[in-house]
Amino acid sequence: MAAYANKIDRFLKLMNDRGASDLHLSVGRPPMFRASGEMDPIRYRILDNRDFIDLMKPIAGPKQWSAYKGCGDADFSYEVPGIARFRVNMFMQERGYGAVFRIIPTKLMTFAQLGLPKAVEKFCYMRNGLILVTGPTGSGKSTTLSSIIDKMNEEQKLHIITIEDPIEFVHPNKSSIISQREVGAHATGFAKAVNAAVREDPDVILIGEMRDLETIRTALNAAESGFTVFGTLHTNNAAKAVDRIINVFPQDEQDSVRGGLAESLKGVVAQQLLRRKGGGRVAALEILFGTSGLSSMIREGKTGQITSSIQMGKKMGMRAMDDSLWELLNEDIVTPEAAYEKAVDKAGFRDKLASMGIEVDA
């Protein structure tokens, strides 16, 4: 049997071998994998607190373990040499300790390998403003962003700064200089790291997660100052992404934020992952590009019209989420049930399915 540096490594090796995306450790249950979107238990005993400590304390290290014991939550990255890198979150739950490992593919994927629409490449050549990549946790936002950054790195001479928690894909220097920083290890927080980055002659700043008011504020300021800023949000479509940014601000600031966002927003890629027929998963993407019409909608608070604006921008490469879902359905890549589950306009989607003689549970 192969020798492992830490006890957890054999679970992570098995996770990689099985093609699972996540490993869940939860006191009171056996370890479980997530494969093709579904939870799959491992044949192993029910974990107790002692098991968890033996598995996790050695890889967390004294600083992270102390932080975890203090606040009940910790994030870091971990690598098993020759296997893969992992994003790790430790948390507290009712029965005791818990943790989730998310595998980080070591190989950067190209646009073609990911099956991304050609229109997404336009974001590689934008030279100022804010570009959002949105979607639920585990929808592939980081993978899509890494392919955009890799293409920029391959073709252009830029200084690209990434601010992540933790660093996921490691980018080698190609035509560009890439400076990657991890919150916790290289910076105390996203907002402070962005404020520092604008003083370091960047062309592009990637913010791994725009999770709070101050980070969103600094991202908007950087985009309005002429930098290209990529950021992620946990929303399912472009209209919700715009609303999320505006609504995080106090009421008395929202009008000025609308004005700034109207000028700086250059586009949104919203994505969701669906189970693919026959196994695996496939992404449905909504694509929005900044236009004068979009700026007016944001400024006037008419974000409900963004989806119809996308419909009118199809010649530019825009596409609505529900259109992307229909494309996957028509190509027999996903089931009607899977597509309906992710639909934005569920009533309209259900009616269209019904007109084709397909019934789904509402």
C-alpha cells in the first residue's frame, strides 16, 4: 500500500480515482463523496470527533486549527503531490466537527475543452470595467474564470493580479506576469487586497469572491478607475447579479451605485451545472454584454428588463439562461426535469414543455 504523508490523503486519492468533485467529513456519519452531483457514501465507519481531529488537524496546521476552534470556520488549500490540490472548508455542525474538500483540477482547461460559447472570448479583450462570473456554489465559476485568465496570459502582455480564498488554479507566467495572492496567507481580506492591488500597476484584477459590502465597493472603485476587474457572485442569472450588487449597499447610496455600475459593468457570465445524460455534468450559460441600453436599465432601476435585453442582443453573442437550457434539452444532453429545475422562468418553461407533450412536476 502506498505511503501517505497524512491520513486524509488516502481518502483524497480515492476521491480523485472515482472522479468525485467533493469529499464530505461529518461527525456522526461515514465520509461521503459527491460524484456527478449526487452524494455517495464510502464504506467506512461513522466518524467521531477523535477521527476528525486525526484527519484534519495535521493538514490545517496550528494557525488554521486555532482559528477554527475559535470561530467554528476555516478555509485553506491542501495538496497531495501527484494527485491534486483541494479547497478545504472546516465548520462546526450539530453533531460536532465537519469539513468539505473540493478538488481543484491542476490542469488549466481551454475554452474548447470546457465547451464555452465563442462569445465568452470577448471578455478576454476588454480593457476596463467590471465583468462578473456568477452561479451557485460548485457551478464551475472558478474553472471558467481560469480559462479566461489563461487565454489572456497566453496571448497578451499584461500584469494580472488574482485575489483568492484559497488560490485554486496556479497560473504559470506566459506572455503576462501573474501575481496570485491568497487571503489569509498573503492578505488579511479581499477589500484590503484590492485596495493594495490598484497601486501595483495591474491591467487585470481578479477577485475570487465579492462576498461583502467593502469588497464590492472596492471592486466597483477599481473598475471605475480604469482597471479590468473580474469578480464572482452567487446568483443564477445576470439580472439577479445586478440587483445583488446594488442591494448590498445602504438605501441612501443605491442611486449613486446604480450610476457607477451602469458605467462600469461590461458583462456577465451566469452559469449553472446540470446532470448530463449518461453521467457527468454540463454547464448552461447566460451571457450579457454591456450596452447603452443596459446602462439605462441599471441607472433607472429597470433590471427586470435585462432578460429581454439579452434576447435582443443575440447577434452580439448574448444568450439567456433559459435559451441555453433549451439548447441542451434539444441536443438531448440533459433531461426535461434537469432543465426545468434550473429554469429562470419556470412557468414559461413548463408551458413550453407541456406544448411538446412533456409534463414535469411543478
